[in-house]
Amino acid sequence: MTDVSAATTTLSARPFASTRAPSFAEAAERHLDDVYRYLLVFTRDASAAEDLAAETFERALRTWRRFDPARASARTWLCTIARSVALDHFRAEQRRRRRERVASEPEGQAPPPDLGLSPKLERAMAALSAADRELVALRIVLDLDTDAAARLLGISTTACTTRLSRALKRLEELMSNDE
Amino acid sequence: MTSDAILAELRGTRGAPDTLRERVLALPEPEPRVSRSLPRLDFRRFALVAAPAVLALGLGAAALHGVVNGGSGSRPVAVDGNPPAWELAPNVTQSASGGGAAYGALGLKAAPQALSSLPPSSTRLNRYEAWLRVQVADDRLSSATTRAMQIARAYGGYVALVDMNTPGNKGTASLVLRVPVTRVEDAVLRLGKLGEVKAQRVRIQDLTRQANVLRRQIVALQATIAKLERRLAAGGVSPDERLRLQYQLDEAKRTLAQKTKTRAGTVREGTLATVSLAFSTPQAAVVAPHRAGRLERTARDAGAFLVRELAWLLYAVIVLAPIALLAAALVFGIRTGRRRSEQRLLAQP
């Protein structure tokens, strides 16, 4: 079995996007899948990921004038907006769950996620915390380099690497236990 | 399942559905971006450039200030607070003052042979005050002081005050001598010969008019007293009138005594001159400031300007530091709170 930490360190950093500013349509077409996949893994809710992705691009459209390709690639910038949108979503969900708990209403069964993964991997992903899933989404699914991911999450590169390593080990353990 | 397989499968997470793609691609193209006329400032890079620039600017301003102002020599000031002796112009001015004429100060250059004195008037009553600063050799301070006292007594005067401070052979001595005005000119000349006269000041104030006014008042009071005494002695005065006359007589006598005493003091003032003498050894004497060259003055002015700049900077730091600290603490607190809130939010599956 390949060592997970070794595997993570061999992830190649995607070369930084050209400083030429792409048009919004170009950025949307090129990075829509990345934004959606990030949100899908992060939220584990296909419907929510779709809505959040749409909201992300609407917000990006409004703030497109502020985008500076010299400071970050369009993908990183869009992911930053997506993260903000997702956090708002999580907060709203937390408030909703709290209200439901106060009203003693039984919590509805969460819809089965549809990440396009094997059921075993989806179950393992479900057992991870949202923070770990987010890191996996950014570093593995989107193949974002450590610096960009750390900057996006507001943590150090060391913390980013350590947390990813732990998350992948846990994922591996969960899948081994599931066998 | 191997790690590679997990990673490969994760990378194969499905992409955006067509409905989302259509929805996003249907968004209108935003207005064209306005190109930034100025590059965005990176704080670290800015600080890296700004700090040396500010330092260079401060040093440059100090150097410029030194070059511009260094050429004009600054006014030397003696260490004892008095204007330096070489700056005292030898002038004698006369102005009306109170009861008589007042003569201005006489200053002399620091040359022993320059000693001179203003002769007091032989026909009028003068208040004569002289001040001398004399430099003597290290081992001659004590003997010069003794000699000065002897001179005062020799001219019929006395020593009002002696204050001598002699750590080793060096030191200072201050004397206040009272010498008859009629002989003060000679006394001053002899006192000046005890050493090297570094500075001299003479002040003469005419007291004749003041003394004459007092004399007239005394004569008038004496006449009043004689008249009152005659009326009291004549008799035929009612008890009340007698009491009133007696009170007036007592009051006139009291005023006469006071005026007589004042006039005696004035006459004494005009009889005895006050000579203040300050002896010092070369080390203790006021040293003329070194006349700095242009380069030295430039460097000194630049240094002084730099010190002022540092003082302003320090002041600004003292004033702004608490505000900056509070702002930093606020920002740090907000960021920490937000991060913890996010951590709690994302800690759940």
C-alpha cells in the first residue's frame, strides 16, 4: 500500500494561471466543474452544491471588477467566494437544526449524497469532518497547491499538509474498517 | 483499497450538472474591468521600500537644514547666563530715571589693559555700583581676595560679603565691598590690577534730587512741629482741640523720623559705592565658546535637526502606539473569534 503522506507530498502544484485576466465567461466555463466539485465534497449535498455554485458565480459576477489576476488565479478566487458562500450555508443549516431541535421536531433523514464515488468512499467521506472534507476537496479533488489551499483556508502551509495527511489516513482507516 | 486508488477516485468526483452549467453560462458578461492606474500595494514590499525611504528623507532633510543654516554662526552664550564679555559694547547711555539721571552699563572687552572706570560726580550725590569679573592665577585666588579686602579698608570702606570657594588651588571668590564714592574710582582701578579683568559693569544713579526732596520735606515737617508745639504751649485750647493738636504733633514727629532715616540712607547710598567683585581661576572662568568652522556648524545643525526629527517621531509613536495596539488587538480578536467559529462549524461531519 502506498503511504498516504508520501502520496500527498507528490501532488504537483498546478502552474499559476497567466496574469492575463480572463473574461468572466471564460473563467466560469473553465472553473465551473472545480467549484461544483469543491462544494459537493464540502457539503455532501448535490442539490445544495448546485445552488451554492450558482450563488458563487452570481456573487463573482457582482464582484468581478475586484478580481486581480496578479494576486490569485481565477480558480482560487472563485473557490474563496465558494467557501464564503458555503460557510453561510453551514451557518444557516446550523441555525435551522437548532430551531428544529428546540421545536422537538424529528430531524429529517438527510438525502443520500451523490458525489459520484463508490458507496464505501462516500460513507468514509461522510464520517470525516466538514473541515477535513474541505481540505480533501481543495488538495485532492481540485489539485490545488499547498500554498493556495493554505491561503484560502487561512492556515499555515504546515498545518495544511499535516491536516491533509491526517484526513487521508483517517479516510484510509475508515475504508479499511468498512471492508 | 490503496491510497492511490482513493486519490484517483476522489479526483474522479463528478462535475457540474448540465442544468447548473446552463444557469451559470447564462449569466451576463460583467462590465469591462477598469484597469488599475496604480499597482496594488503589498504591505511588506511597501514597508521594505518605505522604511529606508523615510530614513533617507529624514537624514536628507537634516543634512539640507545643516547646509542651509550651518553657515550662519550661532550666537554664543556664556555659561553663567550673562552675555559674553566680548559682546558687551562699550557704551554709556543716559536716561531719566526717578529722581535723577541714570547712567547705563559699561562693558569692556576681555583685555586687562581695557579697564577703565566712570568717575562719580564730585558735586552731586550718586549711587555708584560697580561689578568686576577678574581672572587670577590658580595659586593667587586666596591672596587676591585678601588683597581686595585690604584695598577696600585702605580707602575707608569695608567688606560687606566674602564668599570663597577653593577646591585645591582652583575656584572662585565673590566679594561685595563698600567704598566711599569719592575714592571708588581709584579702588576699582586697583582692584582691576589684581588679575585679568574679564568683564566690568558700572552703574551710576543720581540721588541728588531724591535727597533734596527729602530735605525739603524734613524742613517742612520741622516747621510744622514747631508751630504745633507753640500752639500747645500758648494755652487757651479746648481739651478736644488739644487732643487733636497732640495727635498731629505725634504724627508729624513720626513722619519726620521716618523721612530723616530715609534721607540718611539715601545719603549713605550716595556716600558709599558698592563694588561687586568676582574672582575666578582660568579653569573656573567662563570659557569663550569655540568658534566652530562651517563644516562643524553644518554637522551640528544637522544633528540638532535630526534630534528634533527623532523627538517628533518618538512623540508620534507615544501618541499613536496605544491606538495602534488597540486596533491590532481588535482585529486580532475579531479574526480569532471568526476562525474559532468556523472551526466549531466545520468540526462536525
